[in-house]
Amino acid sequence: MGYLPCGVYHQYYRDDHAWWQTQFVWGKMILVGIVLFIIIPVFCGDYYLSVAYKIGYTILAALGVQLLIGYCGQITLGHAAFVAVGAYTSAMLILYVPWPALLVGAGLVYPISMIAAAFAAGMWSVLFGLPSARVKGFYLIMTTMAAQFITVDLVLTQYVSRVGGRGVAFSLPPGTISIGPWAIDTDRKIYYLMIVLVCLCLFGMANLLRSKVGRAWIAIRDNDIAAKALGVNIVWYKLVAFFVAGFIGGIAGAFWISALYFVSPEHFVFFYSLWWVGVILIGGAGSLHGVVFGAMFMVLVEEILRNGLVTLGALMPGFMLVGKFDYFRDAAFGLAIILFLIYEPNGLSYRYWQLKNYFNLWPFSY
């Protein structure tokens, strides 16, 4: 059957919880795969590919925020710190560890550094997640903000960034980042790496949310007192949530150095912690679709605003609009948050859910 009209759809639990339940859904996903893996990398130029993998980086970075805020109810404003730990860990392992020639020749240094960066960021996240055992709400916000300022402004900027007599940034020589025989040295290769990482992280997160751990997170989010009364170990599952969020953030940071070929504290300032929370609010809290939609909205609006200011700056040079992009971006970011909280508090994923149900229930969509 190509579609499911109405009524009892399946006889077995396994069929009812399958990812792609009909031929129509299989066709949609195959079409999405063709677009992502063939049409975009083949027919888009370097600029559009750079925008695409920036969207992917935003998805990876905001996915941990979605886990903490949308699924576990733990408010965080310091997630950029954990992404920074992942980026610096991966860069320093590549630059300073005397890897065996066998691993270097096999192109395994960067994948190993990415895995190590994910674990390092996860453990660092657990360290600052410990206060969540005793505090929540406003007080938890302050502890996660402390993670941002301690990690980025103090540890990374004043100490780690100066390892090896460097100034602030770590530069990675061309050809340093490779996976197997493939050097990640073009926008198209960075795009393919991004697509693979985003698919793996979304697939892993979706499966985790369907497990015992995911149900415990949602129970804590909805009512932590009731969850504790039912036997859920609140402290343990909160720390697991912080670890998984930091783990994915570490993957995001390790990926980002492949796109920049250098890493600096200015890439992980407090603004980006707020930015990724905005991605969740606009896309929709408690929805993996919301992470994707929110990242696309934020990055595309940012690029449209940048190109618009360049065009207006050329037409009206006296206003000097180009050099003030950061101020216009911040203003647009704040305005978007306000408008969405007033007119679309459930985010873009809710509209997607309504549209999907409209077509799935047609002709009884009233």
C-alpha cells in the first residue's frame, strides 16, 4: 500500500514504529537523499555549498541544545563552550600528538581526534551539569553561563590558545584533515562530511529518544517530581543528557575546524550559545525537525541579510552598511525571536506537522 488512509494501520508494534511505513514515505526519503547527495553538491557552487555546510554545523551544534532544553527540560546558555572544547581537542590532537606513521598514512588521525573530542566535550559538559542535581531554572542558567565564561574566556583564550607559542588561533596546514585517502580540502568534500555527520547524529538521537533513556528525559522534562516517584534516577539521567549534548557538541566543533582550517576563541563567544537557543525556539522545542528548520531559517536569513547589506551599501555608500553587519544581524535575531514567541510559539516544526497531517488525512483533513 502506498499510503495509509485512516483506521488501524498495523497489526504489530514493530510495524507501527517503523521509520518509513509506506511506499510513499520511502519515495520521499529517496528523493531527499538524491537532492542532498547528488543534486546539491553537483549543481551548486562553492558559495552555496558553504552556506549548506554552515547549516549543517548549526544543526550539529543546536542538537545538543535541543536535547537539554526540548527533551530534558534543562536550560543551557553555555553550549558554545562544549563545542569549543571539541574543536580545540581535535585541533591539538592533530597538531601536537606524534601519531604513528601507519595511522597518518591511513588517514585515521582526524577521525580518531573527532571521537576523542566528542568524549572530551561530553565529560566537560558533565562537569558543569553536576549542579543540575541540586538546582534548576534560573540557577541552572547561571551555572551553564559559568561554563561559557570559564571555558572560552579563561581556559581557552588565556592558556590553551597559547600552547606552542601561538597567539590565539590554531592554524591547520592544508592536507592535515583527511579521512582515509580523502583529504577534506574542498567545499564539496566538507559538504559530504557534514551530510554524513548530520545524518548519523540525527539518526542516533532519534533512536535514543525512542529508548528507555529518552523516555526518562521526557518524563523529567514534563514533571521531575512524578518521574522520581516512579523510580527514575533524576540525577543520573540529567548527567547522561549533559554528556550526550556535549558529545554531539564536540562532534560539531571537530567538524567546524575542517571547514575553517583554524580555530580561535572568537568562533565560540557567548552570542553563539544564545544563537543556538534561538534556533530551538524558532524551529520548535522538543522536535528534531525543529533543529533542522530552525538552523535553515537562521542561516538563510543571516545570508540574505548579509547580501542585502552589500547591495544596499553599493547603492548608498554614505551609510556604510557593510561594516555594521553584526549589529543588523543581532537586531534581526532579536526581532525574529520576539515575533516567533508572539505569533508562532510552537515553532516551524509545528507548521510542518500540521501540513503533513493535512495531506496524510486528505480528503478528511477537516
